[in-house]
Amino acid sequence: MTGDPSQPSPVAPDPLNVVLIGFMGCGKTTVGALLAQQLGFAFVDMDHLIVKKAGVSIPRIFQERGEAGFRALESEVLEELCQTTRRSVISTGGGVVTVPENLPRLRRLGYVIWFNLPEDVLFERISRNQDRPLLHTPDPRRTVSELLQKRLPLYSAAADLEADLTGLTPHEAAYGLAETVRVHFAGAPAEAEPPPLRP
Ligand code: S3P
């Protein structure tokens, strides 16, 4: 993992976390939960923690505090995770990279994997639910396009690894990623190792 040895880390030097980033609908939560199972890690969903902290739903947070208020909460939760979390797979919200201070936080938190999927696939998946306030616009397709163009360079800058999961089922994606993560964390203490295969 990359890291500046001159910067003190608030937790153990290598927290052995996997941090999933990417646009809404890219599968961070579904694949992330399966990946955590495969690795024997805990699964943490940042959106869930934000809702818990605020005591209201995400659409309600946007309504009451605006996007800036949501980003402030999201950044606080991310900083808290940096202080406390180890051996976990963390699914972030798609806009976490839009706050510049969050890029070093993501990298401090763990091994950052970006799920990069084609725009059409993302839009098709996102249109299945209405829980994303940023897409409550007259032309959601165009909004997705514009947000994605702005965010692509940010995901790229934040990521240690870009994963193309096109055409894979969530189980296939999680299985392949678990192998990659094990190689990345090779040399870590034994509890990070996968359980032995049963005949
Ligand atoms: C957002 C993505 C959402 C959620 C919020 C804002 C964004 O999370 O954090 O609606 O700005 O892209 P998912 O990426 O899990 O949908």
C-alpha cells in the first residue's frame, strides 16, 4: 500500500481495510458484502452510518441540510472510520471523492478499489430506485452523465486499483477481488488469510 511514512497514522500502520469507491449503482454494497464474507472481514456501509448519525434518511438529510450538509456528515464519518476501523470492507457513497480532503482519508483508511462500469449500465441500475436525491432532476440521464464526467478523474486519483466488473455477477466479482486483495495483503498476520478449502 502507498503511504507517507513521515505522516503519523492514528491506527495501526496497516489497517488492512478494503475501501470501495465508484459511482452510484456500481455495486459497492452488493459486491462489498460478498467480498467481506470471502475475506472474513467485517462489512461497513458508509451511507448506513451517515443515516444512523443523522437519525433521518439520506433524502431527508439533503432536504434539511443540502448537499453541503450531507458532505460534511459523510466526511466526519470517513474520518471516524480512519481512527477506528480495521479488517473491514468499506462501501463508500458515490460522491465521497468530491470533497478534496477525503482523498487522503480514503487512502489512509485502506486499499482503495474503484468499480468502474459503463455509464449505460450505471444508469440502468440507478433508475431502479428513487432514493438518490442528486438524481431528482428533470433529466436524470443527463445528470448522471455530467456527474460522472466530473467524478471520473477523482475516482481515478483516489484509487489504488481500478476494477472492471463488466459482465460479472456479484459473486464472480467478489471471488476475483478477494484473490486480488489476498495477494495485496500477503504477508499480513494469519487472521487475514482465507479459511482452508474443504474437499
Ligand atoms: C451519492 C451517492 C449515494 C449517497 C448519496 C449521494 C452521490 O450513495 O451517498 O445519495 O453523491 O453519488 P451510493 O453511491 O451508495 O448510491
